[in-house]
Amino acid sequence: MPNWGGGAKCGACEKTVYHAEEIQCNGRSFHKTCFHCMACRKALDSTTVAAHESEIYCKVCYGRR
């Protein structure tokens, strides 16, 4: 099925991410609202994110793992 005018798929929710709401991390795109720690659900930004394979964590949770 063609992707008519859509952007990349969100790494968290798998829905289309348009450029105005896109955050890129570790080669993947995320919605601003989906860009949170996979363990504690804390909102992330470019200074607090730590990526491991396909998962994103805050630096505290990343250190615990």
C-alpha cells in the first residue's frame, strides 16, 4: 500500500510522523509526545536520552540496565 504524502513511522507507536512533530534519535523518528523513557515514561529531550538498540531510556534508567 502506498504511503501518500506521509512521513516516517514513529518508533514507539508506529503511526506516521510528520516533519513538524518529528524528533529523530538513533536513526528513528518519534512524535514529540512519544519520545519518553521506555522504563519510567519520563519525557526526554536530546540531552536526557540514552539509546540502546531500538529502545530509548532516560540516563538514570539506562544506567540501571
